[in-house]
Amino acid sequence: MNAQTLNYPEVSNYADAPTQYIEVEGVSYAYRSLGKQSVIPVVCLQHFTGTLDNWDPIIINGLAKERPVITIDNSGIGNSGGTTPDNVQDMARDAIRIITALDINKCDLLGFSIGGFIAQTLAVARPDLFRKIILVGTAPQGAVAMHSFPQLVEKAFSFDGTEGFLYIFATKSEKSRAKITAALGRLMERKNDRDKETGMAAIQAQIKALTRWGTDPVTLNLDKVRQPVLIVQGSNDEMMHSRTTSQQLFEQIPNAVLICYPDSGHGVFFQYPEMFVEQANFFLNHFE
Amino acid sequence: MNAQTLNYPEVSNYADAPTQYIEVEGVSYAYRSLGKQSVIPVVCLQHFTGTLDNWDPIIINGLAKERPVITIDNSGIGNSGGTTPDNVQDMARDAIRIITALDINKCDLLGFSIGGFIAQTLAVARPDLFRKIILVGTAPQGAVAMHSFPQLVEKAFSFDGTEGFLYIFATKSEKSRAKITAALGRLMERKNDRDKETGMAAIQAQIKALTRWGTDPVTLNLDKVRQPVLIVQGSNDEMMHSRTTSQQLFEQIPNAVLICYPDSGHGVFFQYPEMFVEQANFFLNHFE
């Protein structure tokens, strides 16, 4: 396939949005798109191991009611070809290639977790291309939490069934676990045309990239972020050490709104999807 | 006058809401009320020196579109009789007397600044009476910032015209100063039936109460707050040391959402009134 004009299927539920493909320099990238036309689209950058199937439909549908939404599998993830880079900078480069190939010349970004690392990088690199940025469950470069990321992953992978997911995404409270379990159910609503699960080579590269985000010298100056930014963090996101990193992001980014939700882990917006949609839509529609 | 059933004049603009009076134990208290009926009302507790005329009409009108809103002058403030107490506990006692006299048996609270101290106190004291709490530009008991409160006030009072207001409510940025200046203009929209300005005896008592909130032994256990709480803080609220106190409130109150706005001082919600209305209405309507 060659570069193409972005197509928005007429669906109102993310579970019904067909997987589409675009070719960039010989690599086929998977994406989905839907939503109300006419305003600036938001491009969604996914978390560690996550694919197109890991976006909560309540969130995507809620955003899509007011704007075009595009979810992408970055290099080597899900149904996308290519090789997953072992560093965030190259992931950001690949994201720009996909976005440019989709003929987007201005968009907003929603970056979750490692997708938030990429979104921070993109914001500084291309203020011409990215208008507003939403960062969820993420941390600034140099965040100490990332030093122990491989151990955290090893522990999460040691659990059976959904317990590994709950270990990262929920707190230990019954309420948080119930809400994240419900979100997991929503991720399974889509029955057909699902993404391939992310393979071990890509996961290993992502682990390296996540760890390096914490251990490499800090090169990203967040005080150079010119865009309005919405930061959404869980009260107890152990993966991102949210209590300190949320404040760091808020203090370093010049024009940021910080929202912290209670009793929540890394899956902060899976736990409060309706509130997130309300706040994200207001931010994207009105905040300057 | 005797205790009466609360009356909501049919006005859509706070500037047109008549000042009403209710008598409690021989003291006449001033209040205003407006808004959509049928759901739980929100009672608004004002900041240091502020009267009924110091509520931003964008905020009151925005809340009133979805619920009954009641603003009150506490003892010795504005057009209310009585003597302003020199401690938050007695201010809370008087607030309960007014609310009870208005025949309210369940309401939400919006507490701004010293009104937030009162709201925290009321939340713990009367979980039966207060359903949800919004705290704006406030601090937990024992907050170090309050130790230097008399000096801060002296400095603010030393400026001419609106500069004292800007010193407390805005940051030093042009944008913040312009937005707070605009808010000041909105406070002057009401031409008739304005409140008396708060007198020096009441101000001196409030200064003592504010200072004691920081210096007296901490007796209020915020981990006993059973209500959902929305905390809204400015990035640079020097009066409340918002960077540390906002985290303290968020960490100590079990079920709190924290929202921090950028480049803002003590007048945080005057600076972003539309965003505040959106977030406050969502919280009051939906958050549990």
C-alpha cells in the first residue's frame, strides 16, 4: 500500500472499527480510526505490551463522539510489521512516520505509559505537528521507578490469568480490582478482527526502552513543551511512582493541568473512564 | 424572622439573586440562593474577607444550571450579624446553625480558602449532613504556610487599588493577572443590593483563625473524611503553599480527586471558571 488519505469508517463503537493498514517504507502498520469529523484528530499511543485491542472502548468512544480518534500499533507491535526499537526516541520517530503517512498535518496526542514517554518526546520535537497532549500514567525521563522496571515485569508475568494485569493496573482494594476487572472485560468485547498479541522480541525491546527512559541521561527538556498538556495519574501507580512523577511533570511542563484519581494504579483511566472522557474532551475542546 | 423553608428566586444570574435573611438565635444571617431544583443543593463557604459579592458569577451560574446553589455570609461577615469567631471550629458551628435553620438536611459543600478549612471540619463532624465536598485553594490543618499569614496579609493590604487582590489571587504572569483582573470585573457586575464590606474586627478574627489553623495542634483527622472530595489547587498559591498542601490533602483524604491548574495563585478557580464548572458539576453529579 502507499500513503493514503485517512479513512474514518462510520461506526460509533470502537469494537466495530475495522483494522486498517498503511505502508511506510515497506513496513505495513495497523491502525483503527473512527469518530466525528471536522476537528483535529487525536492519535493514541499505547502502553507497554498493549495493542489496538487494549484501548478501553468507553474511552475511545467517548473521545470519538467529539473528534476523530486514531489508534496505531507502533513498529513490531500487534499487527504492525517492522521491529520494535529498544529506545523511546526511535519509537517517536516511527510514530511520526505513521502519522505523516496518514496525511495528518496537525493532531493531538493521547499517550499512555510508554506511549506517554513517546508523546513527551514528540511534543518537544514537533510543536508544528502536535497541538495538545494528554499524558496518562506516565513519568518524565530519568524517573527512578524505571530502574526497577524489569523486576516489576518479571513479577507481573509470574501471576496466572488476569492477576498480572491487576497487579500493574489496579490497587489492592476490592473496588479498584473490580473496576479494572470490568475494564478487562470491555477489552474483550471485540470478537473479530482482533490484533495479534505482542511477541516476546517486541516486549524485550520495550522493557529495554522503558528501563533506559529511567537510566539514560536526561536529554528531554520538558520546560520546552509549548503545547497545553493534561496529565492524568493514579494515586498508587507503582510502575510510574506516580506520587512524585506526577508532580515532576506538572512542575516542569509550563502549561499543564494535573488530575490525580484516588485509589488507582497504572490503569488509572480504565478505572474512571467516564470522568476521564469528560475531562479529556473539555481539555481538547477548550483549554488553551 | 424565624426559621423558614429555603426559597429559590427564579433568576439565572447570580448578579440578580436577591439577598435574603434568616434569623438564628437572634442573629440575622445574609444568604442568596438560585438554581435548578430537585437535586441536592451545594452550600458555598467564602474566602478570607470575602462576602456574598465575592463569588464569581460564571462559577455560581454554572453550578446553578444543574443544582440549587446557596451562598452564605458567616457570622460577622458582610450583611450578616453576629461576631466573627477567631477559630475555624466555631465558624463551622455557625455554618451548621445557618444550614440547619434553612431546613437543609443534606447538601454538598464548596469551601474556598478559609471556607475550605470550615468545609474540612464540617465533613468530619457531620457526614450525615454533608454528601460531597469541593475544596478550592485550601490547606490541611497544620499547614506551615499559615504561620506567616499575618505578614502576607499585611503585604497584600499595603498595595493600592486592585494590586493587593492580584498579589494574592494571581501569579506574576501577564496571563494570570489579566484573567484575575477580568474576574474582579465580574465581581462588580452586580450593581444593587450589594453586601457590606467585611469590617476590620471580622478581618482581625479571621486572621487569627487562619493563623491558628497552621499553628494549633492538629485535631482534624482527614483520613476520617467519608465523603467524596474534589480538591482544586493553583500551581503557585503562595498563601496555601499549594505544591505541598495539595498533595497532603490528596494523600490524607481517602476518596479525593486532585486537580491542579497551571500558572495560578490563590484565585485558581477565578482564573479557569469554565473548566472548574465542568469538573465540579461532573464531580457532584457522578463521582462516587
